[in-house]
Amino acid sequence: MPNKRCTVPCALNLDDWDESWGVSVEALEEGAIEAAEQLLSKQPRGMSGNLS
């Protein structure tokens, strides 16, 4: 189950992605989106838009 610790590395991997990794950028994007969606779904109502 992705959490905040998983979401940050997913985003960093997207930023550093290189073709030589042997994984598509689309696959990394999908993983980052899934991790972010799961993180947001675990927050209390009304908190998902609060970035502070």
C-alpha cells in the first residue's frame, strides 16, 4: 500500500528517468499517480486540498 514514503521516490524517479533504465516513463508515471491517489484517499475529508 503506497504512502507518503512511497510517493516521493516515485516522483523523484520520474524526474531522473533515463531510457537506459529499461522501464518506460509511462510505467513510472502510472506508479506515481497510483501512489498519490492512495495517499490522498487515506487523508481525512477536507484535508486533500490542504498543502500546509
